[in-house]
Amino acid sequence: MNFYKKLSPFYNLALLYFIVSFTLRMVLLFHPITQSTFTFTESLKIFSLGLLSDSFVFVLASGFLWLYLIFISNSKYNKPYGYIVLAGFIALLLYIASGKSIFDEYGGALPRIVLIFVSLKTLLFALFLFLPKHRDKIRFWLFAFVIFLYVIVILQNAISEFFFWNEFGVKYNFIAVNYLIYTNEVIGNIMQSYPVIPIFSALFIITGIITYFIIKKSRNYIDEIPSFSDKIKITALYAVLFLASLVAVPGLAKTENSKNVFVNELQSNGIYKFYLAFQNNKLDYFKFYKTIPNEKAFALLKQNLPSISGKNTLREIKEDSLEQRKNVVLITIESLSADFMKTYGNEQNITPFLDSLAQKSLLFTNIYAAGNRTVRGLEAVTLCLPPTAGESVVKREDNKNKFSTGSVFLKKGYNVKFMYGGDAFFDNMQDFYSGNGYQIIDKSSFAENEVTFSNVWGVCDEDMYNKAIKVMSAEAKQNKPFFNHIMTVSNHRPFTYPNNKIDIPGNIKSRDGGVKYTDYALKQFFNQASKQPWFKNTVFVIIADHCASSAGKTELPLDKYRIPALIYSPSIKPEKYTKLMSQIDIMPTLFGLLNFDYESKFFGQDVFKPTYQPRAFIATYQDLGLIKDNVLTILSPKQQIKQFQLKLNEKAGISPEFQIHYDEIPLKTENENLVDETISYYQSASYVLKEKEYQFKDLAAKNAKLYANEVKHK
């Protein structure tokens, strides 16, 4: 057997990986979500550099295969060495099973995983040792199992990348890492969204067929086990390739620098993208982004928030008119893009109630979501500060006792609640809201007879609203105003909802159906609420948490952040507010409408104040954008800055205030003033969070007292 054939397990699996990766790139290239055309040079870059990246990533990923193959031998089972090794395995197994091993210090599932692994190794070694006549057969099936695992991982990863692209228009990113944490919800979502049994049945059949052919081409490795010297050569070659790959993979990632984001995403390797997202889930602004002196950052911020002083945003908000102590219901609607509404040009009539309510409300026509995930939307309307780099504050460890929308209401004597039809544990919502003074109403609060329909995300919106009506009617009898923040769930994949409610059946899992049912449920809520005695004294704020999709040709495509927002109350005059604004401004604007006097730390502002300067914040977990004066400025890690002139791409038949599509044209000359202003916002927001200047001290004292009482009681 020549040396080339001894590498057959590696190169046969590598060939499969290259074929699958090439096919996946072709499929994604022509996917409907890939809203771009590519030049010959861009296509060449996608496939050539992509293939090169795949090669080096495969080398790194085949480390486990090398480790398994290099230890295949017969000599280790000879007497007395075989018995000594087996005794060593048994001793190690007993040590781990004792519950006092080093692995137990780490806690969690690690001790169990190690125990299972060592148990299997011990069992297999014993079988090889005591059943020498069956050794070749056992080795063959073990070899087949290892090859099968590699094949199924390669195919499963391709399927996962396709579905992730189908949902987000990118390769794996921060969201994919988060999904690993919430396996119940994510697996449940997949089970309800896609035909899982046919997909996995086909996957296992195809995996079995491919495994058969790879084993046929590669079994010479176990039929004629390489000698010790051959294994040294294989190890030396692998070590060289492994070290080269450690340098080459991040180097090739740096070539993903096209102005067309789709080129970068298609060129990239999904596995390495996942690794990067896992490594970079926490981003220290002061380490990764361009900074200016803190004094300058806050001085520039003061130009937009005139009454602040020092390195915080604390200021007094004073109103001339009498305060209105109205009830407030804030409804954040899952994934409601602006272009779902008729006023923004949608012709499918999937939001008839919202369209009609908009005509009776204070409608904000030019508002942008802060991010592209629910936790970013919740952060924006709750904390009213720009989206800082890395994970949302909602999901950070330091997420309690913050200055928030709820803290303003608490200080005014309101009952404050967060209502969610799913499990508030998801995305850390329970920890965040309970740690900021909110009472939680979630799926666990529902009686059995209060649930008519549910899916993996929780009860349907109608059930949530019915529960909310009951809670608010009870609150109204306490002679205290209430603030209730409701987060919807129905407009989310798998888009299942009760049948016979709208003209799109719930079992066909249609996004349009999800939107239309969400609108229908909102109408039923208002029908019920309007009959309650507290209705006339209540203000309703309705806003999307984020858009349905964030995929686009640029890092921050504006149309993928444009959301609807409105404030309705029988006492508020209907009108349109058309100036540019941010999701973080909606609640400070409401406080202005209610004539609240309060201390504020919010970056968000009352947009009706004469000091307000129109601007909006949009971001991913690493690209931080500011829209102002028809320029989009983006701050990125490694101190990178990009600026784009925004040119309206008008669509016929849509009023000017509802136009959402812009061409983003790179600026030839940097606008330094806007760069500094963008830095000042994001740097100062990062600073006040890092230095704990964004705390609500009254709430911290209250929570500390409650905790002390609980400890004393116990």
C-alpha cells in the first residue's frame, strides 16, 4: 500500500466536503433572499477563495479523525500491555464515577459527558482485548461509524447553513450561537416550521449511501494498518497542514472585504463564521472601536442632550402643563416590518386593522428599529439608549437596576408589568425585567382553560390579549394607574395560529398569515379593551420590535430597519410625525405627551421638543450605525469606519413620508463631524453602562431591601 492510499479517509471526506460546500454556495447564490447580482470577478472570488478557506477549515476539523486513525493498532492489545492499559482505563473510569474528579469542579454536564466517553473507550478496549477473533469486524463497524458521523455532520451543516440563510440572509453569526443556549425553543421551532421527518429521513439515507462509497474507497487503512513509521509521516504532514491552516483561515477571512455583503457572506466558511461569532459574543467598545477622549464624547453628546453635565446623561425633564396619569399599554409586535402595512406600499391587505388604527393615531412614519433581534427592540423601548456592541443589555449579566421606562412609571406610583405569551426565560427576559422592577406575566401564569392555541413560542396572541384584559381590569380596581408592556409571539416562524380566524389557514405556515393573524388578534384586543371602563383613560403604544428580515446588500440596509410605530388614545389628536427618529425615542416622546416631570438618563428624546435633532440608530451586534443628514455612518470592530450617502430610491404610488428604500453610496470624503458624533453616542452609551452610570438607584435600594427580607425570612 503506497503512502497516498494511506491518506484515503482524509481525502475522500475532503472531496465530499468540497462538493457539498460548492453546491451550497451555488444554491445560496441563486436564493431569493440574495438580492444582488455579481460580477465575474466577484463570482471568482466567492468560489476560489471560498474553496481555499474550506480546505483549511477541513484540515482543522479533521483533527478528531486524525486522532482516531493514528491510534488504530493491534500491538497495544498484546500481553501484558493490553491488560495494563485496560486497568488504567478502569481506574480512570472509577475516578470519574466517584464524583470527586477534577471534572466535577466545573459542574454542569461535563462530568457526565466525560464519564460516558471514558466508559465507551473502556468497553471498546475490552472488546478488542478479549475478542481477538472479532477484532477486525468490530474495527470495521467502528471505522464505518466514524466515517458516518463525519458525513452526516458535513451534510447536516450544509442543511443548517441553508435554513439559517433562508431566515437571516447570512452565514452563521451571533444569533446561531444564541440558538445553542435555547435548544428547546429552537428545536421546537424547527420541528414546527419544516418537514423534519422527511428531511432527516432523506438525510440518513443519503448519508448511508455516501458512507458506503467512502468506506469502500478508504477501508484499506484498516485492512492494512499503517506501520509506526507511516503514522509518524502522516502525523508530520497533518501537523504542517494544521499549523498552516491556523494562519491561513483567519488570513482568508480578512479578504472578505467586498462592499457587497453578499459576496463576503458567500465567500466565507460557515463553520469558521460560527467560531468567530462564539468568540466575539462580547465586544468591549473601548478595545475594538475607534474612540475619542471621554470628555469630548460627552461634550458632543451635550449638543444633542443640552441639559446633561459630566460623564452621565442625568438631567431634569420639566413640562409646563398638568401631568396626565393615564394607564399605558406598550405593545411590541414581533417582526413587523414597515412594508407589511398598506401605507408603506403593501398591496396584500395583511394589516387592515393597523392601517385603520394608524388613521386615528399619532403615527410616526420615519422611525427605525435599533437592531434585528427581539432583545434589541426590548432594550430600545425599555432602556432608551443606543444599541451597544456585543450582546443586548437584556442578556448581559449586569442587566439589573437600570434606568428604564419601567423605573419612570414606578416612581410615579404605577403598577408595572411585562407580559409575554411564551416562556420569559427565553432570551433572558425574565431575569432582565424582574431585575428592573417589572412583574412578569408569561405562559406559566396561564390557567389551562386560558390557552386555546399554542406553539413552541407560546400561546397565540389572542390568548395573550385575553389574559392582559383580565389583568388590567383587576389592576384598574386598585385605584393606581398601570403600565403594561406586552410582547407578541404569533408573527414568528413557524407562523402557526388558530384556524378559521383569517382567510389564510394557520396550518400552511405562511409569513403573510402570521402578519394577518397578528393584526386580527390586535383588533380583537381593541374590541374588548374599548368595552372596559379603563379604556378612555389609557394610552396605547404600538411598535415593532424589529423587521422580518435583516438581509441586504450592505451591512445595514435601511429598509430592513424601518418599522411602524403609533400612539393611540381617544384623547390624542390623529396626525403624522414625519421627521427621522429612533426606536429609543418612542417612550420619552410618550412621557412628553403625558406631561411627565422626571429625572432622565435616557439617550432617547421627546421628538416634539424644539431641541430634538433628527437622527436614528441602527445596528447589528458589531456594526453600529447612525443615520443623520442623509448620511449613514457605521462603526465596526478594528476601528473601522464607513460612511454612505443616502439617496432615496422612490417607488411609485407611495407618499413621500412612507418611502423606505435608499441607495447607500460610499462617501468619497469622510464627514468628520458625523463620525465624531456617531462615536460620541456609542462611546458614551458604552461608558455609562460599563461604569454603572445607567443605574436606577431607587430600584437598587428597593431590590436590596426585598432580598434582605427574603434572606431573613428563610
